[in-house]
Amino acid sequence: MSTPSTSAPHDVTTAPYDVGLAHARWRKSSYSGGANDCVEVADLGEHAAVRDSKDIGRRPLLFSKAAMCALVTGIAFGPIW
């Protein structure tokens, strides 16, 4: 019997230093009402970055495009399993 893998199918990491975040265009939800109590996302080409709008000094989480798509789809439609 094989041992199940513990790694996630789509890795999520904190953004490495070589990812260009200096010119990232951060967007927040229109539902935030202008308050800094939500998350912001930035399209980085091959990746998407997500950060907490209350603490933008922290390095954001970095998702592959496939992982970000799976996350948004799961939020919108529920889990696929």
C-alpha cells in the first residue's frame, strides 16, 4: 500500500524576494466599502499575490494561476469533492 502524499496539489507560499512586487497593481473588493478590512490581489503574470489590506508591509501570499483559479472557484461554487 502506498503512503498518501501530504503536499497540496497547488502550492501556496509567501512571495519570494525575486518576484516583482514593486509595480504590482493591488485591487481590493468593491464590497470593502473603502475600509482597510479585506484582502487585496495583484496579477503578477504567472502568479497572483494576496495580501492583508490592514498590514501591507507583510510579504503577500503567492499563488500559481491554477491555485488562484481553484481558490476563487471554490469560494464561488463550493468544494468540488
